[in-house]
Amino acid sequence: MIHASAQIGENVTIGEYVVIEENVTIGNNVSIRHHVVIKKDTIIGDFVQIGELTVLGKPTSSNKKMARKPGKTLDPLMIEAHVTIGCNSVIYRDVKLETGVFVGDLTSIREKVTVGEDSIIGRNAIVETNTKIGKRVTIQTGCYITADMVIEDEVFIGPCCSSSNDKYMGMGNFKHQGPVIKSGAKIGNNATLLPAITIGEKSIVGAGCVVTKDVPANKTVVGNPGRIIR
């Protein structure tokens, strides 16, 4: 089903059982595979590839227990040129994927997120709300990127890294703030990053490390809790 108000460019390939809602804009040379749902107002640039069973521009929802209600008014999802999105992914409204971004299969990206040019969001990764990801960042398979996080350019995050933004786990007495990872830092697989810490420029966090406090630039931390090695 394609809504009459949708604007579709030239040389667009559309698979079977695709739903394109009202006011969607699709550029030229776009490939949309089977069973994709593109929600209203979504903007898609040229040469974008979208895998099967993916939902783009999903609106938010909540219940009465949720401490942070999503905004009622959110900007459309914007996907720039040459972006590739895998199968079974869900990307919400008010997300911007800049030119050349790669999103793996089974990935979820929540609202109010920006992903910079040529970055990679790996398979089965989760990116929560209000997070900024810089250019040429690699986030590998199975990572949990918490809300309110900042990841600067050229950062590498290994598989299954986990981060958090609430020091007291729902008690309501901590301003939500995820980790800040500065440019060029590298995070090993299965590392755990606690709320509101800063990982300095070009620093290294070893595999399995639990980082409980700030890491200075150009340092390496290992262990639980993380400690600097010389």
C-alpha cells in the first residue's frame, strides 16, 4: 500500500507487501525490500537500501510507570543518501542517519538520536533516546547504548558493550546522563560503562572492564573496577 501523498523518486525498487504512509518522501535509486513499513513523514535520500521486515519512522509510546515520557511532537525520521539498513530493524521518529551510515539487522534506534557520517551500528545493537553518535564510529554486535549518551568521532565499541545512565536505578534522585566517549577512544568487548563517566580521547577500555570513574586521555584501563595500567 502506497499512500497517494507519498513522493517517490526515479528508479525506486519496492518489494511485496510494502506499506508507505502519508507524506513520505523517497529519493532516487532506493531499494525497499519485502514487508517494509515506512511511517508517515519519513524522509529518505538517494541510493538508500532497506532490508526486509524493517519499520522506519515508528512513533513513540509509553505507560503510566515510565519515568520519562517521550515527547508528543517529534520530527520525522531523516535518512540521508547511501545509507544501508538491515532486516528486522526498527528506527523511530526524530532520528537522523547521516550519509553513508550502516545499520545492521535486528537493530533498534530510539527517538532523538543522531548518527554521523559513515558510522556503523552493528547487528542487534540498541541505541536509546537522546543520544548523539559522531562520524566514523563503529558500534559492534549486541551493544547497548544507553539514553543521554555522547559518542564522539572515530570511536570503536566492541561487541556486547553495555552502558547505563541512572546511577541509582530508578529512584529518581539522579539526573539521567550516560557516558561521554571522546574522539578516538576504543572500548573492548563486554565492557560496562557506568553513568556520567567520561572516557578520554584515544583512551582504551579493556575487554570485560567495569568503568566506574573518568578515564583520562591516552590511558588504558582494565579490570573490575577499571584501573589504569602503565
